[in-house]
Amino acid sequence: MESVEIHKQPSCADDSDPVSLSVGQARDAIRAALISITDQETVPIRSALGRVLAADCISPIDVPSHTNSAMDGYAFAGVDLPTEDPREYRVVATVLAGQTSDHRCAPGECVRIMTGAPMPPGTDTVVMQEQVEVLPDQRIRIDARHRQGQNVRQAGEDIASGASVFGCGRSLTAADLGVLASLGFAELRVFRRPRVAFFSTGDELRSIGEALAEGEVYDSNRYTLFAMLRELGVDLFDLGVVRDDREALEQAFRQASAMADVVVTSGGVSVGEADYTKEILGSLGDISFWTIAMKPGRPLTFGRLGRAMFFGLPGNPVAVMLTFQQFVRPALRYLSGSQWPTPLVVEARARAALRKRPGRYEFVRGILSYDDAGRLTVGPSGAQGSGILTSMSRANCFILLDEHCAGVSEGDVVRVEPFAISW
Ligand code: AMP
Ligand code: MG
């Protein structure tokens, strides 16, 4: 994909038309402008879920730490197993998980052993208890079907001492916390979380709890943004609703950029809005005004505002969510010290025809489900206007119709990006 130098894009100083970019170009330009956070802190393991490792994790021990039985049964020396006829053995000791046994097995002897218990000296094979015939007087009999080394977990077979378990940049999952606990890590070195300040702009917006007058709407973008940022585990600063007013906006931009690594706004800072927005942003930073060949979500303002990165999202509620998912979320993951995430994309059969003209990338809110034959199918989740949030709420995926797509017939295979599985 052709890369784009954002600083060469027209800024507020230019009177030229906003630059039109493809989705891929916008993504590349954003990525090229980001610098990951390098500040670090140490957190207890329980606080490390979703945090990004700031150093490679080297195992201080073998896991498992000792060679042990994978079954409840009897431990033998593999060389002492019967090769043709069944044979009797004397049970000389019992070893439970958490215990050790010093008894060295001589030929004709075995040790009763439980799952997880260390293998006694001289043994290397476990026969599960279901395959053993128990006889009187501490004796047992087994037949010749067993292999030397069976049912034994070797020390270090999961993780060897000194091995790198997770690399720097790993975003920690629930399983990772378990692995780290099994290695005895009580604390972890992680990158500081990004701080994100966000606000809504618009004279028509009212906050929850206020009465709506004619022509006014409740501010919903601040709630979808709050929730999507929450899911990312960043530190949040909600700066409320800011009126379409030069002084108020300038003050909000200054305040936000002073406190945060990233500033996200919705509405009113797009091309076509009051010119003073451009002026203010231009005086405070190095900002590009893009028109992205995508639907929904055409206008996007991006750049540097003081020391912070700035994303000026469109005002329409679905456009806010889409541009956040496509641009802001990967950027925040990247700033957090992780890799730029690659979303999971699957193929599914269209349940309905989709009209589209080539030229721009359309993200259709869809419902992905299985048909009676167990095949993945997808169809629109409802009306696709960029202000219609209910069809976003019903959707579990975006149907991806790229720039070249000239429409989809029922039954065509389309590409689909499911939500919430992309990082
Ligand atoms: P704008 O980009 O400011 O022209 O806004 C485009 C549309 O989105 C208008 O219908 C706005 O009323 C609506 N809108 C803008 N901001 C919000 C918000 N925070 N919550 C809900 N709707 C909004
Ligand atoms: Mg507005």
C-alpha cells in the first residue's frame, strides 16, 4: 500500500480541498505518525490483564518443575516391563502429588503413584490404574502392551528454564496470567497505559438528565467512545460536551492536549464545519483534514495537537464507532506498546443482495450467523444511515465492501470483520 506523509497533507494554512485518501492510506499515515509510549511501571499480576509487557519474560524455572506422572497408576522402570506374558510386581511404596519417594525400584518392583506426583528414582513409565490387575499382598499384574516412557510429563516439557515465554509488546490475556503465575511471577514490568481525553462538540447536544428542546439530541457519542475506550483499558478523561464556540473549543483542545497522549473528539471538527475549528487546530498543532473514501465516516481529522495525537471523528454516531474501530483502536494498541493489530476477517455467503458503486470502501453493519447446513452467512442488520445506531447495536460484524466492489448478489461470498475479535 502506498504510504502517505501526513505532514505533506494540506493543513489549516492551505485553502485547497481536503485530501481524499483510501482507508488503507489513512491507516498507513496514522501508523507512520505514532510513537509508542515507553514509560514503564511495575504492577501486581492481578492488575496485569490487558497490559503490555515492557520486557521479555524469561522463565526462572522448569514447568513442570519435576518429571511427574500424568495418570493415577503405577510407576515402573521401562526396561523392567513385560515384553510377552503378563507379569507380577511388588508395590513397594506410594507417592501422592506434592510428595516425593526415595525408594529406588529394583527389578520386579513398582510404586503406586498419583497424577502430578514426582517419578520415584529408577522409574520412567506409568501404567494407568485401569490397566492393572490388583492382587493380594501388595502385588499387581500387568500385561505386555505398555511402552517405556508412557504417561509421564517431563520436567520443562511445557516451559524450559531460561526460555523466553512472552516477548516485550505482548498484551496479556487470562491464559497468560496463568502461565506467569505458574512461573512464580508476582509482579510484571509493563508500559504505562495511554491517557485519552475525549469530548463531544455541538450546540445541539444535551447531556443525559437535561431536557431536550426542539432540534436537540442527547450526546450518545461520548458513551460509545467511553465504552470502546474502556474495553481497551486506557486511562480516560471525559471532558463533556463543548459548544460550537471559538473560545470554548480552543480551551477544550488546549486542556485535552495538555493532559493526554491522545485526544478524541466527535462532530464539528470536520471539513464543512465552522472555519474557526480549522484555525484553532492549526494554531495549536499540525493537523490534516482528510476525506476518506469510506462509508460511513468520510471526514477525519488527524495529527498532532501539542504533545498529543489528535483524532477528530465525524459527528454521526455510527461513523464515530466505525472510525474508532478502524483507526483509533489500532492506534491506541500500537501506542500501548503492542503490534498494530490485524483484524480477523472471515468469508460468508450474503443472505441478501447489497447495492454498491465502486469508488469507496463501505462497511455494512451485518449479522453473521450459521445457516441450517452449518455455513456462515451474513446479511445487513438494518437500515444503514450513518446516524442509525440501532442497526450498529444489532450488528455483530461489518461486511467489507472494498473500493472495487460493484455490488453483491444474494449467495455471493463476501468478506466479514466480526466485532471484538480483532486484537
Ligand atoms: P457534525 O459532524 O457535528 O455535523 O454532526 C453530524 C451529525 O451527528 C448531526 O446530526 C449531529 O447532531 C450528530 N451528532 C454529532 N455529535 C453527536 C453526539 N455527540 N451524539 C449524538 N449525535 C451527534
Ligand atoms: Mg456538530
